[in-house]
Amino acid sequence: MASSDLMVGLEIGTSKICVVVGEGRPDGTIKVLGVGQAPSRGVRKGEIVDFETAMKCVHEAVVDAEQKSDVMIRSVYVGVTGAHIQSFNNRGAVVLPEDRDEIDDQDVEDVKINAREVSIPAPNAFLHSIIQHYHVDGQDGVLNPIGMLGEKLEADFHIIHGVRTRIQNTIRCVKELPLDVEDVVFNALAAAQVVLTQHQKNLGALVIDIGGGTTDYILYVDGAVKQSGCFAVGGDHITNDISMGLRIPMTRAEKLKIEEGSVTLGNCLPGETVLLKDDSGFAGKEVERETLNTIIHLRLREIFELLKRKLEEEPFINYIGEGVFITGGCSHLSGIAHLAEEVFEVPARVAHAQTMSGLTSAFENPQFSAAIGLIKYAHAVQADRPRANWRQRITKFIPGFR
Ligand SMILES: Nc1ncnc2c1ncn2[C@@H]1O[C@H](COP(=O)(O)OP(=O)(O)O)[C@@H](O)[C@H]1O
Ligand SMILES: [Mg+2]
């Protein structure tokens, strides 16, 4: 890439590979120059299971993005997902030496390092340490402690980690192309950057990205990330349920779900059916619309309830004043926001990336949220921190980012 203001986000999803090219503008905004896509193969539940095949698909999407944006891509920010991704909150503390009482950059670095001095499972690597709040000598709500006077600096972090080899497999797949990996970012964190405004993060919100094989989530309260993670369940499971329940092949079940499916129950006329057209010209099969919708409803309800139970392990779910934002391919399903409202008992809506120039309706697709979010993340992080390559990042380096 010619200009350092160009940023590329790459999401290797279970259903599709998506590459977004963005350009940082002098006024601080980002312009989306183009989005490349390719169907995903060799990826299951968000993780690479067939290296060669996945690599070909990534290559295809990159070439598509290069053509659409007229930019040659050399390096990317890569989104990662998978049920191996876990998170927790932890507080770090540093005491200033006796001969100094002004907090400096190094103290802020040290408090981050201290917060990570907890044991995570041996195969895991740190992915993100996201600052929540600083405390100086017990004073809460400090936003930037550098330059303040104090004896003790404490800081709360949301720490996201995952299995090192799984993250490295994703990175290797990209590096073999060959493309440089600028950074690896948890998908839901990326999506939240474009789905939510800072105001919504402040008031509290939950972002749920339901893709093909995974459901990624991230919860903000008081402008800070409090909970995040991933379940290995998504739209493919709905398709599979339809295929099994109605005894039709997966490809037809997928088409039926997309063209006719709804989450809403009790909306059909008694006995209303959908005629499945047969590709080979044989007489089509009729399926009951209410049965189709019930299958979709039950699986999505299960996903939401699973997530709710997980979130209820901590108190933060009670503080999401702005409610639930659903994104990812499954958010296209009619009635999904209503079901989320019923389960989470807060307002819910379907959301896609917002507030970027060049973002025409073609890009306003919730399936692109994570990939578009990656360039927003890139823009913020590039302006904010010294360079560290991915090897340092997943072994040592951790940026502060909300
Ligand atoms: N219009 C639609 N209606 C219902 N489901 C859809 C629609 N479009 C895409 N999906 C579903 O969304 C899922 C893919 O979402 P996406 O966010 O692209 O996944 P991933 O990021 O895992 O590749 C698939 O299960 C697909 O069936
Ligand atoms: Mg996705």
C-alpha cells in the first residue's frame, strides 16, 4: 500500500471472507474505499480447519477488494473468533517510588503489565487488555492519570485471551499469501467500534454478532468493556435444524431460511405453506410456514438464552441502558430484535456499521460490521500506540483500547 493512511480489515468468517479497504482522512474520519468478498471454505465455527482451502478463499477476497478499491493490499488487520476466546476483568496496581509523586507513561505501562500477572491456561495467549478505569490513591473514575499526583495507581482492565495456536493458524494463513498482519483483533470488539457510538457505550450496550458458525458478543457499561466472548453456534445451526426438521438438503434449507424465514411465531394463516421449488423440475415440496418459523425461533431463542445465562454470571447485564444491538448475517432474520427484547428484557435493534464516509448502502450490511470495524480499530490504534508486530502482540504487547 502506498499510503500509511490506508487500512485493511480482514474477517475470515465461517460463511464468507470479507476484506474492507479504508482510508484515514485529514479531518480524522475514515472513508471506505471498497469491500471484497469470497465465500468461505475450510473454516468451521470461526476457526480454520483446512489451511490450503481457507488460504485460497482469503486470496480471492483480497483480490476482489483490490479491484474494488483500486489499492494494492500489503498488510491487514485480522479479526479472530472462536469458542476458545475467553475474557475476564482484573485490577493492576503500582506504587510510585518515594522520591516521585507524579504519574508518568511508564507507570501506566506498568499497571497494565501488573494487571496481566494472572495465570491464564498454558496454551493461551493474551489478545487484548482493554482499559476500563484508572484509580489514583483510591479516587475513582480517572480517565487519564498521566501528570496527576499520587502514591498509588490502580487500573481495571478487561482482558481477552485465546488459544495461541488457533490464533497463529489464522495469522499464518494470511502471512502465507503473503500479507503482513498488523494486528489481530477479536471480532466483536471490532464490530462494536462501528455499531455503537461512544454515547451508547457510555449508557451501556450489548453487541451480538451472529454469523454462520459463531455468535460473538461484547458488553459495555460506563464506556468500558465489561464482558466479551464467543459461542460456537450461529446461522449454520439454524440451517441444519431446518434441513433435519423438514427433511430437505442443506442448500435448500439455507435458501428457504434466507428467502422465507422469520423468527416470529403466530403470524401465519392457519395451514399456510411455502412451496419449495425443485431445481430438477420435479414437483415441489410444501412446507408449513409456521413449522419453518418455529425451527428458526427455537434455535435463536436458545442462542440468546445461552448468552443471557453466561452474562448473568456477572451483574453488568443490568446496566445496559441502550439495550441490545444485533449484527452479523443472522440479524437479517425478520423478527430477531423482538425475540432479543423478550429474552433480555431491554430494547433491542438490528445494527450495521455507521458514520463513515464512502459507506454506501452496499456496505451497510450487518455481515460487514466486524470487517468495517477492523479499519476503525486500526485507525484508532495507529494513532494511539507504538508499532508492535503480531508476534509481540500475542506474546507481550497490549494496547489500551475501548
Ligand atoms: N437475508 C438473510 N436472512 C437470514 N439469514 C441470513 C441472511 N443473510 C445471511 N444470513 C445468514 O447469516 C450467516 C452468515 O453471516 P455472516 O455474518 O456473514 O457470518 P460469518 O461472519 O460467520 O461468515 C449464515 O448463517 C447465513 O445463512
Ligand atoms: Mg462474522
